[in-house]
Amino acid sequence: MVKLFTVRNLCWRSSPLLLVVGLLASCQLPKPLLQPIKQPVPASFARQPQTDSASIAAQSWRTFFADDNLVQLIDTALSSNLDLRIATQRIEVARANFEYSRGFLAPQVNAVASAGVDRYGKYTMTGVGNYDTNLSDNIRENQLTPNPTPDYFLGARSSWEIDIWGKLRNRKKSAYIRVLASEKGRQAVVTALVAEIAQYYYNLLALDGELEILRENIDYQQKAVDLVRIQKQAGRVTELAVQQFTAQLINTQSRLGQVQQQIVENENQLNRLLGRYPHPIRRGRSLQDRELPSQIVAGLPAQMLVRRPDIQQAELELQAAHIDVDVARAEFLPSLNLSAYLGLNAFRTAVLFNPASIAAGLLGGLSAPILNRRSLKANYQQTVAQSRESLYRYQQIIQTGFGEVMTNLRGIENYRQVAQLKSQEVNMLQQAVSTSNDLFVNGYASYLEVITAQRSVLEAELALINTKQAQFGALTNLYRSLGGGWQ
């Protein structure tokens, strides 16, 4: 018995020491996160001299596009597009998460109304204590403890974690940064939406131009068919020539139907972006009558980093991920918690609202993880991996943006040269058609030469309008890739 008492006494005396050792052991933090070296961004875009001129992305989309019909379409989309409404709800979710994280910085106070009953055994400390207390001369009748013993409480209970390591403040900061990131995400949706609407609009203008070209060529080819029929009646050509000219006319007419179907498809896609059911799209003159601006300024890459919403969003997400790592490290440290209660507490309902039933309590204590460190380590490793992922995504978006700007800058330059050459080709082939018709009438050219000339000018005119569409598409993509369109 003496040995047993000695051991128990030793354990009891050493328990505070064991508690302190356990708390100290739990305070061992993971090493701070070492960030990879960021890749430097080029100082300027190739083939673009450094200039103080403002980038085209600094212009509002109303000024940049300068087309009343297109501006009206974009206005409609910004008020009705479903993707944009989804992005707005993501902002609301982020704001709710921010308010949720703010709530942990203040004490949690709950109104409580509870009732319970306990039956204590006669051979328990509480049972014996209550029995002995009831025999006391100092106990009045309404103070006798019944068995079973009811327990009634009406009041408030509070719990509060004191943020001694900044863990809760960092959670709030991370949530706030994600609110900003969600707003940048909405701006990125606006930028993409504006560019996509402009692309479909220019597609429609190009298709309108193709319709004009096909209808003009159908008129020319119909006249050629009438002419060759007259030539046949005169005995100058055979039925084969009539069949060849007629087949070419039918081919061109069939292409007209294909273009009309493409117009329907593009209009429906555009209406989807506008958040409405199929509806006719009002538009201006064809791309045949439009020219690109003579000078297009891209600005500096540093301006792109500041202006592009998706890059700004990725940067904010990276900041929030770094803060999450600090929060995960702070989970290894002891937390100081305070709990308190104030209310009416009694084991008889008759005296519950008696002023003597007022009860209050306050308890504070430190708690630190000991046996659950494995889950904390796993959480820390997860936040570190997410932080690295955010960094790589940020670098990836910058590289993608830089590549998009370069591609569209070169595209505008190259398509401008192609359009000039194609325009010269069209002029030359139109002269060739006129020449071949004159030679055919006078018997110096065969009908195959006329058919070839007509087919060549048709293909050249369609290629020219498609090149112009590519020009305006590259300009629109450059505007988006530089960060324009969300203002």
C-alpha cells in the first residue's frame, strides 16, 4: 500500500510538469515556407518600342469599339448575361465567408434555456453529498435536493478564443483578400464577355460581307449563263459549256445557303451571351467598308500586370494562400479560451425566477494539440501545396497573357499585310474576269478560262473578307489580353 501511495502521489505531483512538457512539445512549429524564385517579366513586348503612350486597354470599351450597335449589345449582356450573374454570386459567397471569419474575433454569446434531470447513486460522491446536505439544519424546505435532481437554466453562455497568435485575424484577412479576388474574377468575366460579343459581332459582319460577295457573283454568273446560252444558239459553244457555267452558278447558290445558316448559328450564340432567346441582331456596315486603326499601342508588360483582372485575381489568391499557411502554422500553438455564463439556475421551477437563483461563472484555460498533431501536419502540408499551386498558376497566367499579347500583335501586323495583298489580288482578278468575258465574246478565250476567272475572283473576295475578320479578331483579342474591357 505504501508503494502504491508513493506512485500515485508521484504521478499527481508530476502531472503539472507533464502538462507543461506536453504544451511545449506541441508548440514546435513547422519551418516557414520558402517561396520559389519568381520569373522576371520582360520589360517590353517584342516589335513594340517602349513608349509613354497609353495602351489601347486604357480606353473604355465604348470608346474602343465605337459602334452603336455593338455597344448596345454589350450593354444588354452586362445586365443579363448568366455567367456574369454567377460571378456576382461568387462575390456574395466570398463576402459571407469574410463576415463568418470576422465573427470568431468577438465572443460567441448564446441565449440558453435548458432543462435536465440526473439520478445519482447512493454510493456516489454527489449522492452521498446531497443526502448529507439535506440533513443539515441550515437547509430550508425549498432548498432540499430531490433525487432525481432536475436542473433548470435560463440565461446566456459565452465562449471566446483570445487571438494571441493572430490566427483568427489572419483568417479574416485571408477571407477579405478572397473577396477582392472574387471581384477581380467578375471583372475577368466582363473582359471575356465583351471580347466574345465583339468576336461574334465581327463574325456576323464578315458573314454579311460574304453574302454580298456571293450575291454579286451570282448575278455575274447568271449573266454568264445567259450569255453562253446565246452563244450555244449561235453555234459557237456546245451544251457542255452551258452545263459548266450552270454548275458553277448552282455551286455559288449553295454556298449562299451555307452562309445564311452560319449567320443563324452566330446570332443564336450571340443571343445566348446576351441572356435572351433567339432574336434578330442589329448590326452596321460590313467589314468590307471598315479599316483597322493606323496605330495600335500595346504599352508595357508592367501595365498589363496591373490592368488584367485575371492576373490581379491570381495575385490576390496567392496572397490569401500565403496567409492560409500562417494560419495552419498557428494551429500548432496553444489557444487561450474563455467561457462564461450568466443566468437563472435552480433545481426547482418554483424558485427559478428568485433573485437568489442568479448564477454566473467564468473559466479560462490554455489548450494545445498533442495527440492530433498528425492531422495538423496534414493540414499544413495541404496549405503549403495550395500556396505553391497558386504561385505557379500566377506565373502561368502571366506567361499566357504575355504570349496572347505577342500573338495578337503579330497577327494584326501580318493580317494587315495579307489584306493589302489580297485586295490587290481581288482587283487584278476582277480585271481578269472582265478581260476573259470580252475575249470569250470575241472568240479569243475559251469558256473554261471564263469559269476559272469567275471562280478565282470569288475565292479571292471571300479570302479578303475572312482576312479582315481575322484582323478585327486579333485587335479584339489584343484589347482583351492587355486587360481592356472591364472598365
